[in-house]
Amino acid sequence: MPQIDAPTVVEHRAQQREALLDGAEQILLEEGHSALNFGHLGERTGLARNSIYRYFKNRDELIAALCERDMPRWLEELRTAMDAAPDPDARIAAYVSIQLRLVVAGAHRLAQLLGDAPLGPAVRARINALAYRPAALLEPELHGDPDARLAAQLVQGVVNAGVRLLHSASIDDVEPLTVALAQTLVASRRA
């Protein structure tokens, strides 16, 4: 019988699941998508390959769970920065700036690695659904706009374009323009 390293079986399983997610993230970041398999993950975490299947049915499910684990951290940083902003323009600036700065800090690297990975349609749908969560934080800024959800997604599209520009331009060049475009878009919807 395996040794349980927690006060309860439930806590042990939660710890094991986190260790698997941490190990998967390390493999993805260090070696790329093609290196992630349950045999390699088992070596990395000290779990038998067949034990990993108790937590995740397949590699795609593991990857989706990893993305779903990281999104709340990203959203909390966004929410905190927006809540601290004194006015609507500052909240939009915070929304844009935090996302760009998280990307520069490397917090978006996993998403970049998985963008081109051969994933099944179900897991791709789960990951794509996560991409809509940040824009929901903008909807209150678009109060009264009958198309608030769509407008928030368009603002997120401006942020995504800024993220792509970070590959060839500095944050100091990209951030002010991206903030200004997002603020202009939101202001036009409030009028």
C-alpha cells in the first residue's frame, strides 16, 4: 500500500495532483510539449505511470487541468489591480498593463507553448473558454452598453495584439499604445 503523506486521503490526493501539475508544467517549460508523457511525468514526480491515470485520463486532460489551475492566479492579479484603480480609465489601463507585464514576466509562456500543440478538440475548447474569462472583468466598465460582452472581447483582442507585438517590440513601446487603444474603445462604447 502506498504511503500517504497527508492527514487524510483527500488531502493526499490533492497534493499528488498538484505535484503532477507542477511536474507537467516543468516538463512543458523545460522540454516542450512533445516531451510530456505519463512515463516521463512519473519519473519526474516519483509516481508510477499507471497511478497518474487515477488523476488524469490522458495527456490532454492533464494539460487542460494545468491551464485551468493557472487562470485564477492571472484573474486575481487583474482583479486586484483593477479594484485598486481610482477611475474607469485607470481600470482599463490596469487591465491592459497587468496582462502585458505578466507576459513579459513569463507568466504567459505556458499558453504560448500550448498554442501550437496538437491537442484534441475537447481540450482545445476547454483552453479557449479560459481566454474569455479576463474580458468578463471589463463588462462592468461597459455598463449600459447592450453589447458589453462583445465590446469586452474586442478590448481583449487589443490586448492580445499587444501581446503579439511584445515579440518584436519593447513593453515601453507597446504598453502605452495598447492602453490608449483599449481606453478609446471603451470610451466610445460609453458615449
